[in-house]
Amino acid sequence: MRDNDISAVIEHIKGSLEHEKLPIVSDLAEKDHDPFKILISTILSLRTKDEVTETATRNLFLLASIPEEMMELSEEVIAAAIYPVGFYRNKAKTIRHVCRELVDTYDSRVPDSIEELLKLKGVGRKTANLVVTLGYGGQGICVDTHVHRISNRLGYVKTKTPDETEFALRDKLPRTYWIHYNTLLVAFGRTMCKPVSPLCSQCPVIAYCDRVGVGKSR
């Protein structure tokens, strides 16, 4: 695709998703711009289906909604609340560790910069960018497997890893799209531009797409 077509591509994708459910982290941000809830929900979402993440997130926040309250829960209680998210025991340990760091180092406030967020155990660039953008309305581009795959499939970037994709997008994606780019492409990747056998015959941006790496499609 041509770089200057990105605005049209995003608008077409946005229009096709009007009636689709938002990913749980984005849904939380729409209802409650709480950086702590976004941080914990994102940690839970790693390698976990969204419907499982949604249930686990709601169950956990019924027990605790701030770092101090979370610290009062044992790892076993947290693990039971978030089961069956992927690696739920490790995530329970990570959540308690993160909450301890927030209380001891940041006066219970979630940092608002990517650099500080990356100092927290278990927080990578995807999580840090989501907290900054959805929690604080700051500048960032969250890149997960959907964003990485679709950005390359379109031919908008040519990168090998999500981190490379983030920095490539920072160089060329108009800033007006930074915050919502992840939400749109995650939803689009789940419903239309699937990892295997994407629905190209129904795709609203097929006229722009280079279909890089696409073999079988529907």
C-alpha cells in the first residue's frame, strides 16, 4: 500500500467495526480511565483470550481495585480469581510484585511514562504503551501480534518483530491515530484479518492491501 493511503485504510477499518465489541482493556478505558486497572488488565491479557481476560479482570477487581488492597490478597487468592488466564500462577505473583513496587516506589500511583513503566516487573512495551495511551491519553503506539501482522500484511511497514513495528510506526503513522491504532487493528485482526485464512473477500481495505505473506484466504 502507499503510505498516504493510511488515513483511508484506518477510516474503512473503523467503519467496519462499528458494531464489534471492544477488547476488554479498551472497554475498561472507555468506561473508566484508571491507569491501575488498565495495567493489571493488560498483564492478565497476555497470551489469554479476551473473554477469559474479561471475566478474570472483573473477578479480581471485585476483590481489590487499588494497589494497597491488592497487596492484602495472597497469591493463592489472586490466582483463584484470575483462573484460567494463561500462566495464572505466575501472573498472580507478578501482580503482587507490581503492586508492591507501586506502593513502595511510586506512592501507589502508576507511572505515566513508558520509561518508568518498563522498570516494573512483567511490564513490556505493549503494556507500557497501553497504560500511557489509554490510561493517561499520552502519546504511544501499542503493538501486539495483530498490529504487527496487519501492518506488515498491508505493506505499510516491513519489520520482523513487534518492537521493530512500534518504532517504524512512530516514524510514519500520523499522531492522530496513535492512541486508537491498537484497538482498531486488534478488533480487525480477530474478526476479519485473521492470522490464518483471512477473510479477504469481505475485507473493506482489500483495494489498498499488498497481502504480504497471505497464502490461503477466504
